[in-house]
Amino acid sequence: MNKQTFAIKGMHCASCVYTNEKALKAISGVTEAVVNLTTGKATLTSEQPVETNKIVDAVASVGYQVLIEKEESLDDKIKTEKIKELKELKVKVIVSLFLSGFIVWGSFPGLMNTAPDIVKNMFYHFLLASIVQFWGAYDFYRATISSLRHRIANMDTLVVIGTTVAYLYSTAVVFYPGFFERLNLKVEPYFDVSTVIIGLILLGRFLEAQAKAGTGEAIKKLIGLQAKTARVIRNKKEIDIAIDEVVAGDLIRVRPGEKIPVDGVIVEGESAIDESMVTGESMPASKYKGDTVIGATMNKSGSFVYKATKVGKDTMLSQIIKLVEEAQGSKAPIQRLADIISSYFVPIVIMLAISTFVGWYVFGPSSAFIFAMLNSIAVLIIACPCAMGLATPTAIMVGTGIGAQHGILIKDAESLETAHKIKTIIFDKTGTLTKGQPEVTNIVLIDKARYQKFFDGKQKTAKNLVSSLLNLSASIEKSSEHPLGEAIVNKAEEEKLKLSKVIKFKSITGKGVEGIVDGKKVYVGKLLNDLSIKEADKLKNQGKTVVYVYVEDKLVGLIAIADTVKETAREAVQQLQNLRIDVFMITGDNRETAQAIALQVGIKKENVLAEVLPEEKEKKVKELKRNNQIVAFVGDGINDAPALASADVGIAMGTGTDVAIEAAGITLVNKNLMSVVSAIKLSKQTMKTIKLNLFWAFAYNVVLIPVAMIGLISPILASGAMAISSISVVTNSLFLKKAKI
Amino acid sequence: MDKIIVSIFGVISILFTYWFFFMKKVNTVVATDEINILVDGGYKPERIAIPYGKTTKLVFHRKDSSSCLEEVVIADFKVRKFLPLNEKTEIEINPTKKGEFDFSCGMGMFHGKIIVI
């Protein structure tokens, strides 16, 4: 039983309740409808979920209105909160910088001569500075007070201590100038310091928040790919319903140019589908009856009907989003050091600032107090723990996001980090380097003259003769169920040959098949005598399987069948070798077949691991790992799970809709081998960004804190540097988007 | 004379800073099925003990508008979640290994610990 609750607008009496209940009960499939006047809500009970538009229509037909309130999604909440935050921040930045500008104008030596008297007035400065201090920096105070309750210090604490000291000193100077004169100190407030620092740090925060929003863009794009509605066929009628109302088993019609709403299997029609947004594969895929389609991909040419198999959180897109979210929540090992340092950082900076104050006060030149105060403020302000905290996660967010857009799904940050150190990569042969389906590669006529004679010389050209031989063989094999036979039939279908009629078909176990075609006895299968045939041997040496064609017991031709290598295999292997990665191939096939494939894709002879039983693959991976090499294993993820798991980085390829593979560190959604290269390049680029970020964040603090301690940086300059520091880290991470992978 | 006073005051301040931030004692709160964690200038409670092999619901209630605490990261359980302000956000975890696991804000400034027992 299914229950749905919604609000109805416009009800004011008991009869309204009755009218609505009646209208709702009339909807087919509804077993019960209860309308409550006081709450203004209706509850429907039904066998199957009732489509929203039916409910809306039923209620509208009696003159009322259904209020469908969708719960605000987390994404919307984040958006609303961020927009509000940025708006508030923007106002504060503008006002604070504007006010601090006035103070600087009225107090900066040289500049102040151009200012009118009111602008130079210290009380007026005090007034403006108070606004900046308590309104502009309000959030800093609030955050500091609440974190101090937990005995934690952060960035805000540093800003608050630094600016409060400057503000309080300046206020004291304004109200008790005599006291400072008696101490031989200049009657000079430092409101410019407190206000400019707050203004610049707020500006830094504003820019940082804007840039940070860009780091999570990829996942937002993925979520945005989701179709909003689906045209389902229910009770022989096509109706548009919301995507979350689609259930598995629904028949859905998709027209050209429309988005495919959920995952499923085509039951009628055919089309070319652009799957690039999910798989990263740029060529549109041709799909026919029985083929699977992926939700959120784009239908290009034909119109078709398909049956929904996976909906909601089970769709491939939902799983990809979940995987990316999880990866973004994980931590790269490289981040550990930064984590440890940042957890001690702020209290240490406070201690250094106190030392700076004492040092300058005790050993500084005359008016030591001013030097001590300004330099210790500079120390507090220049320190930037944020850059350290942002260095790794922002790059991981951008890196995993770019990966997803290219069909490269990274399980966690650790896999992304390890992938850049790969020195050895092992490819499983069947289905990974090769297409995994036998295909006809060669058709050879052995005795042209005799063949022509058999069929009364109907076929004249060599091309005709070859097609005829294929036609003959395919006609016989059509009735066989052997995979090699299937390859021959597929080839004939590909060449659009019209198959001949076969009589007296017979399957000879362990040998082949035979029958009568066009009045002649035809046999297709193994060699019927022990003679060695030169052409056949040559093909066998290339790792191919040879099928012999006999007419009237005379050998007339050969058909070679092999599992062909993927178009992208050779280029991918070459590029990996260019990256100084040792490429291996592993297979259960015999050595000759394996060597032949290796030669085609450019893998070295000594790197071929042939005749390896499936359960031994894991052992081979471990053997290669023994030399302290970082080893990656590329396989299909289903049969190779143990090998994938035992490698430093397991890369599962083209696993279709089942993307959540536990054993693999990286899952490639498409079957294009160049994605392996892209994944490694992505890892290298991301790590380069992280290292640069961390170097910058550490070097910045290590160099500039001591510089501030010895008094070479003014507090205002320090706040500028601080603001730039964290923005530059986030911006550097965003540059990753431009990386070529 | 004033230099001596400032020096002594400085040393005391440094010691106080050290004691205040690094010597705090944190109590461990044992969670059964569900635990509320207040997010306001840090996490309260900060150390949470949860049972091994059982799903525990961590309910983060963010009351702090500072953007620093807007996300919570529990890296060992692959969670990075935005916590909408003034709302309760539920995160379910089912530990499959024992030990101490850190959780923190998005930038790693505020920390808490999950102890799987």
C-alpha cells in the first residue's frame, strides 16, 4: 500500500471535504482518500503511487487547488545560504574598505594634508573605526568567543586579537592623550591599521568563498544532468510524469533530442545516443533493441521505447555522484602532515606574537611599545592556517570532479595519490586490451579455380569469391551455436549478405558443421586431414583460430577468427611507455596467441605473462610488487576482483552500469583504453597542484612569520598578504580544470 | 623595571596560552544508537565513543554561522557533508574497524574524535 499526503488550498467547510474526497476516490487505483479540514491536508491510499498531475486535475475539477511543496533539497539550501553569505560579506567589504579609506586619507602622512579638517578629526576616526570593528568584524568576534569556549583558536582568533589591540590602543590615545604624552609616546591612533586589516581580510574571505564555490562545480553539473520528467506509457497512454515517480518496469518513450530519464533496456526502436556526459566517450553509441541505455544521456537521432530497469538512487548517474561525493570526503595521505601542523598552528602563532612583543619591548629602539605592538600584530595577521587547510581538499575536489566528467571515477583520494607513482601497469588481455568478442579477421581462398568450377563460375571477381565463401560458411553456421560460428554469421550480417538455404544440416561434435547449400555438400570446421597448410600456419602464428571450408570434401578456403585488439590499445600502451611506465599483459591464453597480441599493441615480449590461470593473477601482481614497484592492474572488475584488490591501484574498465566496484581504486566508465592514460595524467596533475599548494602554504608561513617578527612588514601589508595567500591556493586548484588529461 | 615586568608578563602569557589550548581535558561521550553533536565554535561533544559493527547516527546541529564550520569531514568514513545553518544533519556510520578516527571542519581547523569500541 502506498500513501501520499498533500495540501489542498481553498477549503472552508465540511462539504468541501466531502467534494474533494469524492473527486480523489474517483482516481483509478485509489482505495482511500481522507481530507482533513483543520490541517487542510489530504491523504491518499493506493496500490501504486498516483501521478501528481492526476491528483492536481482531480482536485482542480471540483474547484480547489493542490499545493505541492517540494522539500528544499540540500543543494538549494547550500545555494540559498551561500548567496546570503556572499551578499552580506559584499556589503561588509565595501563599507569597511570605504570607511578605512577615509581614515587612511585623514591619517596617512603626506595624504592627510589634502583632507578636510573633519576627515582628520580623531573622534571622527574613532567613530568610523568602531563601526568597522564591531559591525564589520562582528562575525570574527562571534566565532572567536564560541571557539574559545571550546578552548580552540582559529584564524578568527588571530584577527580578533590583532585588530582589538590596535583598536583599544587607538581609542585610549583618543580619549586619554595626556597619559601617552607623559610616557613620551606620540599621540597617534592606529585606526587605519585595525580597519584596513578587517577590510582586506573580509575581501579575502569574499573572494575565497567565490573561488571555493568553483571547486565543487563538477558534482553540481552531474546532479544537473538528471532529467526532470519522463514520458511513460501507462494503460496504453503516454503521460509526462516527474522523474521520481518513475518505477522500475515502466515503459518510457524517448524522442530525438530528448534526454533519457533513467537506466533501462530498449524494447522497441533504435537510435544513436550521446553518452559523453556520463562515460566521457565522445562518439555517439548506436543502440538497438535489447541494448542498455543510461539515464541522463542524450538521444540523438531515433525514437524508441525502453523499459526502466534502474531508477532513483540505483541509476548509474546516482551511483557516479555518490562515488564522487565519497571520494571528495576522503583524505589523501599527503594531507596528514598539513593536518597535524594546522591543529597546533594558531596557538603557536599567538605564542610567537607574545614573544615578538616582549622582544621588541625589551630590545627595541625608543618608543619600543609602538614597535612591539605593531610587529606583534603583524605576526598575528600574516599567519595563514587557511591556506594549509585548503591546499589538498580543494585540489582533490577539482581533480575527482574532472575525472567524473571524463568517465574516470576515483574511489578515494588515496587512490588518486598513489596513481601518480605507478611504475608498472598490468593489463588483462581479454576484454581489456581486446574487445573480448571473436571477430573474422581474414578470409582466404585456397583454390580459386576449383571454387569457381563448383558454382558454375557465377562469381568472377576475387571480392565476389570471398563474399561467396563467407556467405556459404555463414549459411551453414547460422544453425550452429558455436561462438566461432557466431563470429562468421556476424561478419556476413555486417556485410549485409543474404544467406542461402541449407538442407540436411548436421553438427559433427568436436569437428564442425556440414549441410547442403545450392546442391553442394559444404563443411565448415577443423582440418579434416593432417596436411599442413602454409596460409593457415601463418594465421595461427598471429594468434588466430583458423576454420576450414570444404566443398564436396575438397578444401577451398580458410576463415581466420581472433579476438581483436581495441583501436585505442596501441596508442594507450605507447603513451604509458612514454610516461616511463613498464607495461605488462596477463592472460590465460597460450604463449603464441599472447605474443601475437602483445606485438600488435606494442608490449615487450618479456612483459607477456601467458598461460596464467585466473586464480594465479593475484599472485603475479604480488610478485611484481615485490620489487617495491607501484603496480596498477587494469581489468574488467568482475573476474579480476582479487588481482584488482591486490594491486596498489586497481583500475576497472567499462563495467557498464555497475560502477560501484569495491575492489577497484579507479573505475573507468567507458571502454576506451586512453582513459587509463587520462587517469594517470589526472593523478599526476592533481598531485602537482597539491604539492605546489602545500609548498606555497608552508613556505609562506615559514618565511613571512619570521619576517614579521623582525619588523619588516607593516600590519596592513600583512593583512594583504594573508588575503592573497589563501585565494592563491584555491585559484591554483581551479587551474586544474584547464589541465590536459 | 618595566622591561622586567613585560618579560615576566610575556612568559606567563605564553605558558597560559600553552595550558589553555594544549592541556585541555576532553571527556568521551558514549553514543548508543544516536548522538547529537552541537556545532558552535567547535564540536560538542568532541570525543564520541561508538560501538563497532553497528550503525550509529551522528546528528550534527550547526548553530555557528561561520563558514569555517559549514562542512564536516569524516575522512575515514568518506564523508564530506554540508551542514545547513540551524538545522540537524544526520550522518550514519557503520564502523568496520576499531580505533580512533578524526573528524573536522572543511578546512581542518576544528577537530573531533570518533572512538570505535
